Amino acid sequence: MKKTLMHSVTALALVFSINSFASPAPSDPKKQTPQGLYADSKETYAMMKKDPSIILVDVRTPEEWQFVGYTPMAQIMIPSVNFDFTKMDDKKARFADKVNENFVAEFEARLFDLGADKSTTYVLMCRSGSSRAQPAAKMLYQYGYKNVYIMTDGFEGGKLKTGEHKGYRLKAGWKYNDLPWSWKIDPSKVYTPM
């Protein structure tokens, strides 16, 4: 009984210490998740340093990892959305997005090797913090993953709205904050579709 109580107190203390890093919910409801857990890139880095069991999941595309860079701290790299090269998104003047229907299955296939499960804490990272991480968090929530944070500023951060660099992604983000990243992808982490 005493041992069980100590484990419960320790687990509760860990939850509170992790949540002390948490960012506020995004003001845009489209960027909010059912889990309601948010952390920016600096908070994510601090969380991972404090608790090495936290798993960073990079949900960007392989093209982004190769041409923009990635962080070796990401233990799982699976795109939540791919591009459909047969269709254009005329509004955004680029190829159309296509949800990775195998995202949850591919995610779960990687958990065993990491010793992770539904009680593990995950942080999802996309380019700027919501357009792909948020839908991935929703998918994971439907499968019982409640401890899923969104990195609110993503790998590249937000676009500047004014100044000579207007439109450039130089507003916060993992890479801008000079957190560990590289151009050289670790072959053991390369994404291969199921």
C-alpha cells in the first residue's frame, strides 16, 4: 500500500512538473486539441531534458526533413499529411494535402521499440505548430492517447508580419531558437511507408 501510494505521488508530481512548462491554448479554436496540452519549442526542449521518457514526434514530410532540416531529438518521424502530387491546392498554390491514413498504425508500430504506450507523454511537431500536429493529436486522441502535446511554434516557427523579412519563418520555432537540429538525417529514423 505504501509503495503504491509513493508511486502515485511520484507520478502526480511528474505530471505537475511537466505541466509547469505548458503554454496557453492557442486562441484559434482550429488550432486547439482535445488533449488541451501545448508547449513551445523551448518548453519542449526543457521538458525532454527533465524527463527523457517524453517522445518528440515530427509529423512533417520527408521532403521537409531533407530540405529544411530535422532534430535528432525526434524519436518518431511520420508525416501526418503527405502531398498528393496529382492534385493542386489552388488556394495555396501548391500540391494538395492528403491525410496519411496509416498515421496511427505507423505511430503504434514504432512504440514497442521505444518502450512507449498510451500513458507515455508525446509532443507533436510540425512546421509552424498547428496545421498538421493538431489533426494528428485528434487522431491519436481517438485511439486513447491523452498525454499528447502540440509544439505551438513548430520546427520553423511563424512568419513575420512586418519588416524587411516579412513572410519569412523567423518567429520562434525549434530551428530559430537554435535547439539541436541537423541537415543529416539519421538512417535509423528514416520514414518508410507501411
